[in-house]
Amino acid sequence: MKISKRLSRLDAGIFSELDQYKNEYAAQGGDIINLSIGSPDQPPAPHIMEALKEAVCDPRKYGYALTAGLIGFKQAIADWYLQRFDVVLDPEKEILSLMGSQDGLGHIFLALLDGGDIALIPDPGYPIYSAGVILAEGNIFALPLLKENNYLPDLDKIPEEIARKARIMVLNYPNNPLTAVCDKGFFEKVVYFAKKYEIIVCHDVAYSELSFDGFKPASFLEVKGAKDVGVEFHSLSKTFNLAGCRIAFMVGKKEIIGALEQLKSNIDYGIFQAVQLAGIAALSGPQDYVKQTARTYQHRRDTLIDGLASCGWAIEKPKATMFVWAPLPSGFSSSKQFAQELLQKTGIVVTPGIAFGQNGEGYVRIALVADRERLTEAVRRIEKTGICGQAI
């Protein structure tokens, strides 16, 4: 059977190979410690689950929902953004509900790009950014995120002819997979750049609430003029441990909101109303559980990184996200090779950095999605094999 050319350009090869090795290891009776996928292993707060339970038992909640989202959910988003970021949003025109942020990030390019249009995409970057451009038949111009530049794109190095033709720029801070963060000063530069070249900015801020050591990430929309040029994607998946519920939102420039809403009105009927009511409970209810979730990831970060340091694998501690971006130990030049060998020798699954782009080579991403006991076991296995040596 012939498939579309756009689909054939999507590459899941590395992930498929990892799954194959993982299944082979498990089939032999091996104990897998899966630290590859950023799927929260903690439950939502009790009040959120109770709200979902009550709504699921209401027979009136099973009809089609509005694509834009229940007004109560959008008002809860507006209230949360005002409280958290001091950003004022119009619930009717500046907020759109999403079936997970990947829904919006995957479709925004279909709403805003024509074939051949240029999108500025971070490298390394979350795979949906590139996949979305490919599906919209746009062209990717990679923005290298390098350690020497604090993993921020160097806007001055974007060629003038590219900047003038570009339609969209994607940003992601706190960053997945790099765990990098930025300040408002960088966002101010982005707003200036975007206005100069009439570029739409799409900022993915899914990890704003998973921050450590007193660090508090900013919203792109906090910067003056940001709402004139862009939108922000946020998710309840990581913040409130609701990944399986598929609930998120996009906020910002009303014309962009309207464009994606028009597209989505042709392809879906909105989020299950019961899930939106759980979202209202999450955003409007007590936030202590969110802080506890962040503390849990911080403790896990320390357990893993301090443990690996004692094995000779030096890794910088991230300020945010649920990931660790780890340089390959000495003796390895291929992140794919290292991930395969680590799995074969220890049963630990991590994601090769190359899966996130060419500039991800030389690193692996480790997700903090196991409790401290399992992370300690992971350190023990790594130490026993001697695979880590001294990190480069």
C-alpha cells in the first residue's frame, strides 16, 4: 500500500528500535526500569479525581462538547494565568482548549502555514514541532540550541533572508529535552525579533510548574507586546498528573486562537465535558499538590544525579522539568549506541539525544518517572556494570 509522502517523512525509527530491545529484554525475564517517556507516575490530587468521578456519573455530560471549550474551563484558565503570571486573558477570544498540548502543537502549523512556508524549529526539540511542520508541508529551518549559548537560539545568526520569509518560531522553556530555562530578557528579544520580521511565536510552557530550588519560570506572555505576536501552549498533563485525560490549552493572540479553533472545528468536537470539569477543579482548587509534585521530582533529581556522580558520571542538575539531560560517558560517541547498551546491560531505558535532533547527539534524556527506590536501584545497576566511567 502506498502512503503519503508527508507521512513517510515522519521518523519513529529510534523509538521503535528501543521498544524492540525493551521487549526482548523483558521476554528474557529482565526487570525493566523505564526512564524514557515523560509520563507522570503519580496520581492527580484527590479533589481532582473526585470531580472527575462525579462528572463521569452525570449522564448529561456525554454529549458533544464545544471545540473552544466550556466557558467555565476557560474562565478557570484565565483566573489561573492571572494568579500565576499576572497575565490578563479574555476567556472568549484568547483561550482555546486542547486535547493535550500535542494536539495544538501538531495542528497549529496546518492552521498557519502554506506549503513551502518556513518555520523556525529548535534543535534539539520535542519531536511534534518538526512533525507538525512536515504534515503541513512546510520547511524547517533549525535553530541550534547549544550549551555555549545556554541552550537559547541565537537570533542574530538567523540569516536575514530566512527571517524575512519565516512564518512561525517555536520556543520551549523550561525545555524538553534540554531542561534549559530562560529569563524575561530573552523573551523581550524574541518579541522585538518577531515584530521586526512579522513572525508568529508559539511558546510551549508545559513544565512551568515543575521547577526546583526556588526557581520560578516566566510566561512568554508576561513580556510587553508578546500577545501581539504569539501564543502559549500549556498542559495539565505534567502539572496536575492528568496525562491520560488529554487536556490542555492555548492562550494569547486572538487571531491565532481563532485560526486554530476554525481548523479544529472541522476535525474534532472538543474535550469530554467530565475531563474539562476535572480541569476546572485542578486549576481552581488548592495548589499544594502541585508544589508537592515539584518537590518529588526535585528529590528524584537529587537521588539520581548525586548517585551517578558517585559512579563517575557527572551531570548538571536542572532547574526545571521532569527530565535530566545527561552527557554520554567517555567511550561513547553515539547516543543510540549508549542507550541500547545501557538497556542490554542494566534493563534501564533512556532516550537517545539524537531522537530530538542532530544537536541532541552526545546526550541522553532520562525521565524522572520512577520513585527514589527505583532510581537508587538504577544507580546500583549502572555502577555494577561500570558503563558510565567519566562523563565527557
